[in-house]
Amino acid sequence: MELSRRRLMMKSIVLLLGFYGAPCLLAISSRMTSQPAALQKDPPATREEIESFWRATLQRAAKEPLEAEVEPVKEPLPYQKFRVTYRSLGGIRIRAYLGVPIRGEGPQQKLPGIVTAPGYGGSQQGVMLDDCQRGYAVLQVYPRSQGESANLWKIDGPDRLTWRVDEPEGSYYQGAYVDVMRGIDYLLSRADIDASRVGAMGTSQGGGIVLAVAALDSRVKAVAAHLPFLCDIRRAALIPGALVRTLLERHGTLNSRTLRTLDYFDPANLAGDLRAPVLLSSGGQDAVCPPETIRSVFDRLPGIKSIVVYPALPHTSSCDFYRMGWEWMDRHLGR
């Protein structure tokens, strides 16, 4: 099994024992470890600057009343479905959907909860509501300007990653990450949810979001992220075909100031505070979210962690990882 030689200059191959000890081959790339001088004009954000920014952001978000509105969705389903609307950073209203299993077998214990977010298209979720029948409450959050939340508020630009990237304050992912954390606020406001058993799962953009959210919010107790986007943005910005680079070039924002802003939202810079067990995946043929960017996050995680590398996988779903993700949740949330 070998990663594409067209995309990777092989420095070394590491045999990584993944989940259940399954051996996986992982390539570590030596390419593009230094940035062009033009991208170094503005220094990277420091850890102290990033921590201060998020501390102020979360303090401001906590002052927003949740004002959650919940309405049952009447569909012929074997579980309960609810449309949820709540308030987030800046007073922006966010739309989410909640799936809750129907349990008619007797006295009920509180449910563990799963929060998830969509891929970069904004509407396709990586975790389905019917997965609540596994014994979880599943909350699909659509961050601001994505999915149905775009009907409530929308950015005044063509692209989210590059929207208002002159500075971190007001940049898109500042609000988007908080939107998901406010979803956790809603989950924990429910009497049927066990606050000690909240997990976060996502694919692509959703994977990057849940990694960042779990680093910023200690209420998240387990994470599964499939082919996560937004990882090691500085490295991704130098890799042809990577979605980060594609978007920055398309919108004329591939510069040092943009990269400094995006430092504040990069899971690689936040990973040191992520204490929950984390399961990651990467694909050897994934040009969109290159495996070396995901490995950067993995290497910085301080707690229980596992990475599964699929040498032949492009940027798409994996039934195997989907199964493993739920097994990871069962194990670490004690269902």
C-alpha cells in the first residue's frame, strides 16, 4: 500500500497501530515545510493571542440569551425529530435538527448527546438523525449562513473561509464555532440529556469544526473526525489541490495577513487544549484535505487518540470509519 507519489515526497513511513490495533501505513510528507517570504510578512498568531481572543469571544457569547424555539417535525419516522432555532454570537439565529430515540421499554435514563456540523457545502451532514436509534440524542447544527441557517442570516460575500479575513474578530469561523457550542448549550438545557456524555462527530468541514469546538469546550468528552478540513491551514495553503489553497487563491486572499487571521481557527493551533479522546481519519488520495495536514493535528493532541489512514481513499465517505466512529462514542461515552 503506497500513497500517491505524484502528491507526496516520501520522507518516511510510520506503522501506526490504529483503532483495535489495526495496522495502517502513514506517510509523512517532507514537502513545503517552509513558506514563501511573501507569506511571512505578518508573524503567526501566538498561543497567548489565540487564547485571549477565544476567552473574550466565549465570554461575550455566554451573555447571549439562548432563546431556543423547538417544534416537532411531523414525519413518519421511528424516532422523534425536532426543528430547533436558537440564538448565538452577535444575536444571530441558528437552525438545528434534533433526533431523539423513542424508548417505550420502561423507565428511562438520560441520553448521551452527539453534536455534528455539515461539510463545506453547508447542507450535507456527516451524521444522520436516524443514528439517534443507537441510543443517542443527535443534534445536527447548521452554523450561520449554512443550510437552513442561511435563511435566517447570510454572509455578504461568496465564500465563508475568506470572508472578513483581515482580522480574527468578525471572521466567519469565530461565529461558526460558537454556533456549535451554543448547540451544546441547547442540548444540556434538556432534562433528557446527560451533561457528562456529550460527543462531537463530523466529516470534512464538520470534522474540522468539531475538533476546534472540542478544544474550546471541555464539555465535549469524545470526538470522531473524518477527513477533517481546516487542519494546519498554513501547510494546506501551500499544497496544490488542497481546498484551503483553492479558496484562498480563488478569492485573492492568499497572503500573510489572511494566514495570521486563520491561525485563530486552525485545529492544529487549538489541539493542545483538546483533552477528550479523539479518533481521526485521513485518505492517501485526498487532495482536498491532505493527510499531512491532519497528521499535524494528530501529533499535537495531548490525550487519548487514534488515527486511521486509508491509503486509497479520496475525499469521500467511509463506511468503515463511520462504524468505528460510533464504536468510539460507545466506548468513551459509556453508552
